[in-house]
Amino acid sequence: MDRDVLRRELRAGLAETRRYLLSHHEPAEYDRCHRLRVGSRTIHLCARCSGVHPGIAVGIVLGTGGWLGGTLGLAAIAVLPIAALVDWTLTAGRPEAGSNRVRTATGLLLGTAYGLGLHRLLLGGDRRVLLIGFGYAAVVAVALWSHRGSPVGS
């Protein structure tokens, strides 16, 4: 393939997808985003992800500092995501339901569990984290199956 063609295709693809960089939502779901004004532009930042990403850092710091080790850390990894799962289940497909503050707060808990889990799995080799992840994946699969036919958002 010609390099110029490849460059044009790459630029076209990046131009088409750049709006998803900070929010994976379609414009019809921007109610699930925080709106930030930067100059004359409005940037949409996914409300749940705005909690998840800092939460990952918090979880890694907690894991690295040894504050949530042992059984307590494993329990935190198992329990902290529940709030986000419940909120998502109750509000998915219902544009009027939920609040961005709750999405961000539950995202922070979810992200903290992600960070703790990553630290524990990658640096500690604790494979029980994978069992927790598979358990949540099964619950989400059932929730998605029960929501089939209705739009699902976070």
C-alpha cells in the first residue's frame, strides 16, 4: 500500500474517532457526560470514566503502599465494584435515570478495585483476582442479556 494512501486513511480514521477519546458515548447519550468548556469548545467526559481513571491510580497507590493487602484487599476488590454495577443496572437504557455525580462516585470505587486488582495480580500473582473478574463478567453478561432490545449506556 502506498504510504500516502496509508497516511490519508490513518488521518481519516483518527478524525472520525477522536471524539471518543474522552467519552465513548454517542451524542444522544451526552447526558451521561460531564461537559467542560475549553475555549470555545465543549468537551464531553464520560461521568463514570472520570471516576474510574483516578480510582485506578488510587488503587495502585493503596496496593503499593500495602494499605489494603491480605483478605481485606481481596474483599475490597470484590465489593467496591458493586455500587457501579447496581447503578448501571438501574439506569441503563433510561436516559432520565441516574446522575453524573453518582456515576463518578461509583466509578471511583470501581477504579479503585481495578487498581488494587491490577497491583495484586501483576505484582503479587494473586489469581483470585481473575475469579472475581470472571464473576463480575458473568453478572454483566446476564444483565446485558436481560436488557437485550433496549439501549444500554453507562
